[in-house]
Amino acid sequence: MNGQGMGEYCVDIVMCIDATGSMAPIIDEVKNNAMSFYQKFIDAMEENDKEVSELRIKVIVFRDYICDSEPMVESEFFVLPDQNTAFRNFVAGIEACGGGDGPENALEAIALALKSKWTTSGAKRRHAILVFSDAPALALGERADCPNYPTNLPNTIAQLGSWWEGTDQTLESTYQRKAGRLVAFVPNAEPWTELQAWNRYWPAFSPAGTGLPDVDIQSAIDLMVGSF
């Protein structure tokens, strides 16, 4: 992973992890998958004769702005493998708690992911978002009256989609549409089904109302690597 040749990829991954109380039965599996992501991703890239010159991973832990004192926790980008210990320590510290009942602020987490300082290095870049949640998502702005709600976020899912497609200039970010990839381990419910109209989005649906019984991270990696 040295140098940045013309055939090498610079890859940023933002993992948006639902850490509400209902995730307790699956949170350890999600955390283990997050921590094992680096090596599995590198192995998959090598198997497909694709080289990675830079890989960074960021984590956004989300809950509910009206129910939780820490509804959104963002890390910086960790450069792997150099900062692997710091990355693993951050993920290990995630606890499933709070959230109240029903939908969570997952769409805000995606919006904040898009606002990240994505890599601008190299000739080939990938800006990927992974979402892990067992619940539907609240409508964007539904918690806007909460004092800790972020500013300058999309007002609707349509505007979020415009951010994703790079057609809305209110997204002040280094995100690049062609580099974007979104893989979501989510229930077969709104708004996750509505996002199927988006390009470069691959949902791994669990039956609505059954939680998140299985997280096949290798399938997510294979989907992303195959699309590079």
C-alpha cells in the first residue's frame, strides 16, 4: 500500500452504525465485522488484481436526537493499517443503548457522512458508506427542534438524494458522485426501500420487524470491489 500509481485506488469508508438499545443482540457482530473489514477488503482487492495505495475508515455512531444525550458520535478518518489500534479501540467502545422506540436518525448519519473530508488523492478514488441498522429511519428534519441537531443538513430525502448524485451544491464537501458507493444492512422498510431509486446503492434487507439477524460483511465487500 505504498505510492499512488495510476492503477491504484485511494479508498475512504464511512461506517454508520446504529447503536440504540435494540441493536444489543447484534452489536458485537457488527463491531467484529467493522474491525475485520480492513483485512477482508485488502484480500478481496488483491484477489481481483486491484491495488490499494490508501485506505481510511471513519465511524459515525447514531441514535436519536430527542432520546439520547449523544445522538451522533463521529470519529476522524483512521489511516489503515497505521492507525489500526486507534480504529479498533474506537469501535470496541461502542455500546448499544438508548434510542427510545421506533425509527432512528440514520439519514442524518448518511448526510454527515457525505459532508466528510473525503480523500482527493490518487487517480482512482472511492467514497463508500456502509450502514448497519435494525430500524426504519426518521424523516430528515423531524428532530430539527432539538438543540443538538446539526445545521446545514438536507431538509428532505429528495435533497439528500441530490447530495448523493452531486447535483445539489449545498453539499460543501470533497465527496465525488462517481466515487460514491452505499451498502446498507437494514430492514425491508421505509426509507431504505425508497433509496432503491438511488444509483450505486446496494441494500441487504432483513425482513421488516425482525431486527438485523445477519450481517454478511464479505458480501458487502464483494459488491463494492466488484463495482470498482
